[in-house]
Amino acid sequence: MTRRIIFYSASLLLILAVCLVFSLCIGSVPIPPGDVIKALTGGGNARMAGIINEIRLPRALFAILVGGMLSLSGAILQALLKNPLVDPFITGISSGAAFGATCAIMAGASGLVAPSMAGAALAMFIVYRISISSKTLNVTRLLLGGVMMGSFFSSLIMLLNALFSKDLVKVVFWLMGDLSNIDAGLLPYGVAASLAAIIAAVYFANDLNIMTTGEDEAKSMGVKVEFIKALYFIIAGVLTAISVALSGVIGFVGLIVPHVVRAVTGPDMRIMVPCSFLAGALFLLASDTIARTVFLPSEIPVGVITGLIGVPVFIYFMMKGRA
Amino acid sequence: MNYFEAKNVGFSYGRGGFSIKNINFAMEPGETIAVIGPNGAGKSTLMKILARLTPGYSGEIFAEGKNIKAMDSAALARVISYIPQSSEHGFDFTVEEIVSMGRRPYTGPDGKLKPVDIAAVKGAIEEIGIYEKRKAKYNELSGGEKRMVLIARAMAQATPVIFMDEPMTYLDIHHQSMLMEAIVKMNNSGKSVLLISHGINLASEYSSRVAVMKGGEFAAFGTAKECVTENIIRDVYGFENFDIADNPRTGKPNVFIGPGNNPESAAPKIAEL
Amino acid sequence: MSGARPIKMSYTRDQAMFTGFSDSTYVILPENPLRVFKIFFNGAVFISFIFFAFILRAEIITDDMGRRVEVNTPVESIVSLSPADTEIIYWLGLESHLTAVSLNCDYPLAVRGLDRVGSFLNPDIEKIAAYKPDVVISGGGIQKKIMKKLEKFKIPVLVLYPRDIDKGMVKDMTIIGGLAGDFSNVKSRIKEYIRYLKDASAAPDARQFRVYMEIWGQPVMAVGGKSFINDELKLAGGKNIFAGSKIEYPKISPEEVVKLNPDVIILLYKPEKNFKDRPYFKLTKAGENNNIYVVEDPDSVLRAGPRIPAGVKQLRDILDRAADK
């Protein structure tokens, strides 16, 4: 078991490292790998180093973090809700975050991270309260509550758009997801949150496995069911909230990546946790690199690429599974 | 010491709803108690309460002499294991993985299996006879095979008390007999089994005592001979056209029903084996 | 200086006389012989149509979408759905004819007392129809879908959005000015606009800076070659580094800004506190020389209305500050 975890994780980590270096080489100004390494280690031409260290590297790292967080969140929610068709936005938390950001855009504010987190926290709180019935967290109500709150916040966003149509384009673009202009100072927070989430999620991962066979059965085997539900809901929620606050709503990552990972590694969450994170990081890094280079000088919204690549890959794995 | 004891256990679904009351019994090592009764009598609800899966009961329940109310969940899981009537497994775990989950009370949250755990899992799989299927996906098995896997899991959990909710449902004859064999083995090794059964005759044959439940209470509790009687069966199930005769091979009372029993009664027609 | 361009419009002679801007030439089409022939050819119906049209002085105005719209001039009641066109109406002194505006019309302050008929994106058709205006002025774009509905109420809709800040603006001001009939005040205001624009512009021999203009930061959107803001920059003495883009406001890769290395960066919105620390700013000449500026009053730059000269002046002041460094 541990061997499998190490094998899969190490492979993904290796591929990720290679993709990272590759992605640092391409952009408006192509930079050969040698120079990239030089820039990373503190040498090289100042402007090149600036492009690598100040623009491309932070962006790539955010792609890795956000991709990993969304994917891990999706994997957790799929296990919690026992439904492989769930994506992290089903909890309504992303719509809450988007609502917070929309309010901020319309109020003319430019810092969108704090308002998004506030909106996400609000949504999470409401959904959590809805899901509690007779002091236990009811997973069906969680799902319903999440879908309802998601729709509710989306309607609020559309209302704001209708009333204050001036900023419609900005809101639409933000909602489509964007990694191009995130404050690099937020990187340490993202890394800390991701690490904390991975560690907590892996430690109790086997209990989550057991819960997918049934709540009563899990309880009868000694799993602290209420604790596990609350813990994983919070982990998934916080990861989603941070992702949306940093980069808007990037779709498909949280739905597709866990699916593909599960097809390769099996459903054991002890493997799925690190591998979903790494695979999601890889997927989003690749998608974002494509989005920012294929149509230069323009950039395509990264959510477009995750959909265009993700869906065919997903269908391929689905068909393969059938056979 | 009794492995399991219920004293004045009751439960109510809230104002004027269905309620369970006056449940009193104790289980001895190596015995099987079957709970029978018509639909809606409260059998499954009772089992869940006794396994501490439903909170909010009145009265006291003791496992290995300790009150289960305050017991730590892992400690309780080392005493009672529970096999539900049906379960939906969301994902494709293998048989081996499912049975390994039964060791949770001994491994803690990280689920790391020590040699003793691995041995217990292997033992359970072999004991039940599903060794060839151990790498198969649980969701791809037949109903009977799935049930056997859950039994193996309960065995791996190595508890002195095992609860089974209608384990015979969906089982073909072959697996039914395998199941009965497994229960006998459990009894022989000193474990007690509490099972809910729709089959009066099966209950009669394979249990040492029977509890007949109706309307949330025990209408009768004792040996099969004491409980499978004309009066009790008529009273509890509302049958008219039936006979009770002893199985010539085992001496246990069996119920034979004819047609024409009140179709509106809540009791299902007992399928003869 | 540009030659006569055959334009499919018909002005009255009065209007054509007051354009007075030496760089453009408006051509009054001669009576098209084919048209005259058609009129005669179609006989009595046509003659009586023209007779009644003359009586009611209906005009056919070609708007910025090329639509030929029939409006009964002089108009008494105008509804404006476009903030820029509302500003033009006030600039030309025709606000007494303005009945209602959109929610987005916020300048000048006097407009606050007016009734509102929905937002720019979502005009309230019923309310507009209830006012029975003689003409509705629309900013086009997403408002196109309401045009058919208003036409059903027999309300003419003129779509006016100037494509450039000199000829296009004058043309639209002329059209709007002509709606009210009395042209004397209007022509002087139009001339004033042109003069202000000239005054705000940089001298032709002024130093030309390469400028990056950003219209939004998340995602990063630049001012492209097709936008009229591009023209404002040109007058102010700047060269837009994204002038080659065929889109008005392209969503660009921040690295492109680093690659094109502008001398000056101008933000047309209020950014976050430490916007100067953005990596793709710091790595340019503009960043190195601290030539990153935020426009004080973005609307005058962003809105294609009579405040454009103020917008150009802002841009020019910024470039002057950069030149002084």
C-alpha cells in the first residue's frame, strides 16, 4: 500500500517537475532551458530572470496550487457524497465566492481575494447549517443545500449584472477563471493551506474509504462518522474557497481529474489524496501554459482549455473503463 | 458475563409516532437469537439502537458488562459488529479491501494493517470461502457473494457479538446454506449472533432462542418450541390457515401455511425453503 | 486633408455648412438622377408620399449602424439610452428636449433629476413606449435587440456611437443637434468641442512615448488598436503598444507587456494599493522609471462623449510628467 502511494506520487511529481521547467521556457519571449535554470538559481540576464522569477514562476506555482486544491476538493467531495459526478462547485461555495467577488468588482474595488473568501465563508456556513438534521450532518441535505445555494448566489450575481451592467464584461471574465495576475505574496498561504489539507486528508483517508460503504457500517466499525463528515466538508470547502478567491471559477478540474486518477489508482483515498492533488496540479499547469501561449498576444481563459482538453480525456477513460 | 444485555430499552420517533418499549434480554456466549415478526414491528430499528447506531434511546445496554452509552466508538466496535440488510458501495473496492476495513477498531484512522490484522483478514476470507474472489470488485459480485463478503468483514472485526439484519435477503439456496454454516462456526467459537429474520422456520432451526416482535415490543421470547406456537403466530402475524409441525430431522417447530390468509395483514407470506 | 469620401447620407444644407472642420469634407450628394427617375416612374403614390413627408418634415437620418431611420423633426421629446449620447445632448444645450435617460447616465449632475427607463443593458421598453418619445437614441451593441420592439411602437431609434473622436464625434453631434431643429447654438458648441480637442492635443513635434494602456487588471485587458481611446492617446502624443490589435480591448498575456517594453503605463481604472509592484510592470522601462500612472477621471477617457478633450488632456499631462523626468 505504501509502496503504491510512493510509486504513483513520485511518478506524478517527476512529470510535474518536467512540465514546470517546460512551462517556464515558453511564453511571449521564448527562453531556453539553460537560461531558465540560470534564472532560477539567481544568475542570468536581469530581464530574463525577472520574467522567469516574477511572472512565469509565480503563475506556474499558482496553477499547481489551484489545480491541486480543486482536484483534491473534488476527490474528497466525490467520496463524501458517494457520487463520482460531483465537482467542488456543487457545494455552492464557489458561487458564494463569485458573489463576493462580483460585489467587489461592482463597487470598484480591485482586491478580490478578501471579498471572495468572505462570500465563500458565508455560503459554507449556510450550507452547513442546512445540512444538519437532528444534530448529524446529513449528506443528502448537504448536496441539496449546496446546489440550492449555488443557484441562489448565481441568481444574485445575475441580478447584480442586470442592475449594474457597466462591469458585466469584467465579472464574466473573472468568473471564467484567470491565473495571470495573482499577487505572489499569497503563495505562502496557498502552500500552507494545501499542505495542511493534504496531511489532514491523508491521515483520515481510510475512514473516508470506510464511509463510502455506508454510514451505519462505518459507525459500527468504530469510525467517528460525524467528525469525518465535518472535517472533510471543511477541508473541501476551504480548498475550493481559496481556489476561487485566487483565480475565479475554473471548471472541469475538480470533476475530471479525480475520475481519471481513480481509474488508474483505484478508489482508495490514501492514494487518491496525494495523486489527485498532483494530477490536478499537472493538468492545470498544462492547461494554463497552453492558454497563455497558443493565441499570443492574446490569452484564452484557462477554463476554456480545461474543458476542451479535459472532456475528451475524460470520455477516453470512461470508454476504456467500459471495456 | 453476558456478552450483551438490554434492560428496559425503549425508543420513540417523537410525538405519537411509532415507539419501541420494554426490550429486555441478554445474550450468552455461543448462542444465536433470532428476532422475527411482521413488517413494521420495529426489528431493524431495534437492532440499530442496540448497535448504538441510533441515538436517543431510553433504558440501558451493556456490552461485555459495560454500559455502551459512554463507550468510545473504537472500543464498542471491538465488541459489536453489524451487517446491514443492504448497502450501497459508492466505489469499486476489492473484496480484500472491504474485509480489511473490518480491522478498523484495531488500526485506528490511518488503517495501517499490522501482521495480526493481515492474519485476521486472511483468516476470515478463507473461513468464509471467498479466497478466489479476494481481488474481485465487490460491486461486481452477486447478491449472495456480497453478503458473504460482509460476513467475512464482520469476522475480521473479531467481535464477540455480531448483529445481522435479514442476512438471507437476496440469497440463493447455496449461499443461504453457506451463511448458516458460517453462523454455526461463529457460535462454535463462542461468538453470539443476533439476527433479524423473515423466515420463521429458518429462525426456528438455527437459533437457540427466538424473539417475536410486534408493535415495538417482544410478544414472546424464549426457545423456538415456546415461541412458534399456534396462538403466538396467529396473534402476531394474523394468519388463519396454517399448521405447525416439528421438523422430523431436528425436532424444531416449523410453520406451514396455506392460501387464504388475510392479504391485508402487514406480514408477508412466508416463503418455504 | 482627406479627400471627399462618398458618404451615403443626406444632410440639409444648413447642417452641412456648420461642420467647419478643415480636415474632413462632407459631400452633399447631388440629386441622384436614378432616384428622380424612380420617383417619376412610380407616379402618384410617391408624389403624395413626398408631399405628406414634406408637410410633416420627416427626415431620413442614417445612424452609425447604417440604418436609415425616419424621424419627425424637430423633435420635442428624446429618450437617451447611452450615457455618452446623454452627455452630448447636454453639451449641445438640448437638455430641455431630454425626457428620460438610462440608469447608467450619470453626467452632468443635472441629469440626476430625470426619469430613468431601465439600464444600458436592459432598457425598459414599456416605460419608453409610455413616454411616446419622438426619438430614442441608443448606444448600439447589446441594445440592438430592443430596436425591433420599439419599432413596433412606431418609435424611431437612432444608434449613435462615435467610432472616432473627431469626425465620428462631429457627425454624431451634428445628427443629435439637427434633431431639435434650431441649429444656431449647436454649431458653435460643435466648433467648441473641436477647438477643445485641438487645445488638449500635444504639439505634432512633441516627444512620442510608447504607452501601454490597461483597462482592467483581473483579467488583464489592454486598450487595442480598434478602440477610440487609441485615438485619444495619439492626440496626446502617445503610441499604443497594442495598436496592432484588431480588437477593441484584447485580453492579453502580461508577458507581452514586458516584451513590448513601453515607456509609460497608464491605468484606466482604480487598481489595488500596490499596483506598481506588479511584476509585468516592474520589468518594463515604465516600471524602472516609475512612469506608471492612474487616470484621475476614467470616465472622460472611457466615454465617447464631449468630455473626450478632458480625457486627452489627462493623458497628455501624464505624458508631460513622464517627459519631465
